[in-house]
Amino acid sequence: MFDIGDTVLYGATGVCKIDGTVEREIFGEKKEYFVLKPVSQDKSTVFVPTDNEALRAKMRKILSADEIDAIIKEVKTLPDIWEENDALRREMYSEIIHSGDRKKVMLLIRTLYTVQQQRYKEGKRLHLSDDRFLSEAERLLYDEFSIVLGIENSDVVPYIIAKTEK
């Protein structure tokens, strides 16, 4: 399913390159692991057991440019996902971040941008937890979009805006 050199999305870690496999002995048991190198974190390495279905399920092929455009088009038609209750909102947003569902992540970003703009007009700021979710969601989505589309992270928002204005 995955080959050395593939670029994948791994859970909340984000976009990673499969650098190889390695065998390690942990607690007296030898196991083979995928070695993932996150593209946005030069000094990090993630080891994923090749025989662990639950952790391997977090490894997803990155989207194609056509899939990105389809997500942008679909998200444009969906309602925001704001939840007034802080605890419920944190739980929901955490689940979205960890799900790897790019459509939901994009919807989360749009929702928090909208709320951020409303609060700015009122002379207020986003709650700290909402601001953190926004930053994390942006990192995950923009890293993948920039790699697939061959653009800089700073060009992702203008790309999305251009696609939604069509």
C-alpha cells in the first residue's frame, strides 16, 4: 500500500515522507516500523509499526490537485460548524484535527476565520483554544495543499479564494 519515498498525511502530524523502514526491538519484541519524516518539522521522526492496523490507518495518501479543487468547491456550499459551548467545541475541533478529514479541516478553518472577523469587529479576539485549533488546522491543510499544488504555504489562501470566487 505504501512505498519508500511516498508522501503521506499522518494523523495530526501532517504531511510526511516515508523515509524507509527499520526493525527495532522494544520490550524484547522485534517489530518493523515505517520511518516518517514530517515535511514541516525537520528534526522530527515518526515510527509507525507496519503491523499495527490502527496506526497504519492514520497514514493516508495525499490528495491530488483535482481532489483539492473538489473539496474547495464542496466546502463553499456547507454551513459553518460553530458550537457555542466551549467544551463541546474544543472536543469537536480536536476530533476534526485528528480525523485527517481535509473537508472538515477546511470547514473548521473557514468557520474560525468567520468568527475571528466577527470578534475583530467587536474589538475582541478568538478564544485561545480556538486560535490554537485554527493554527493547527492551517498547518495541516496548507502543508498538504502547498506540496500538491507546487505553491508556497502563503499562496494557499489566495488559491482557495480564487477557486471559491468561480
